[in-house]
Amino acid sequence: MTVPIVTIASFDNELGANLAMARLVEAGLHASLIDQELATSILNGMANGRVGLQVHATDAKQARALLPQNAPDTSAAFIQSPARRAFNVAVLGLVMQPLALYSIWLLWSLRRRYGEFEPADRRLVRWAAIVNLATIAIVAGLVIVSYFFWPRF
């Protein structure tokens, strides 16, 4: 007879889910994670997925009792702020220019929230804009140089 598996918790990132699963395994319960790949996709979870923690239905009550109910999620400190993500993608855009478009879109979506950011995040937004301008200048320069100096047959 097979025992059904139920999801007892979901997490914003893989780190928090792995910590909770380790707690359950340490207590002798069989636990597994689902949707890890979706939540940890490239560029720090752009898919906004959630990692599910699953156990056998017969162990669900005991597993929920082992997990803290109102404890702060310490794994949230590892989630990037939108300003940090815009900066990281802008730097990657220097090498892979299509990513600069994503960074520009992020900066455009953050324009109304700029006043709510901490000073460090404001600095990141400014640097992301500067790096994006540099990327645009480099691409434009390469296009102009290739137009005038590319051999024509």
C-alpha cells in the first residue's frame, strides 16, 4: 500500500527549504523538496518559484510540529533586492548585451520606488544606469566602427 505524499510548507528559496528538510530528516522523517529548479533559476529566481517541502501524509502532523511556526525566515537575507539584481544584470550585460535590455527594464520598473530605497540600493541603481549607458555606448561604437571600417566587397 502506498502512502500519499503531502506538501507541508513552501519556501521562497532553496536554502530555507533545505534547512527545514534537514530538521525533519534529523528527526527521522522522510522528506523531499519539489520545484527546486524553478525557484533557483538563472538570475536569482526570476521565475519567482517556490520550493515545496513534502512528507508522507502519515508524518505530516509530526513534521509540522517540528517546523517553527512564527520564526523569522533567516533565508530571506539571501534574496537579492531589485536594485542589486539590476546592477548584477547590468554588469553581465557588458559581456552579454541582450541582458542589458533586461537591466534597463528593471531600472524602468524601479523608477517610481527610487525614494523608498536605502542609500546603498540607490547607489546600486545609479551604478546600474551608468553601466547600462556604457554598454549602449560600446554597442553603438562597435556598430559605427563596423559600418565605416568593415571591408565591402
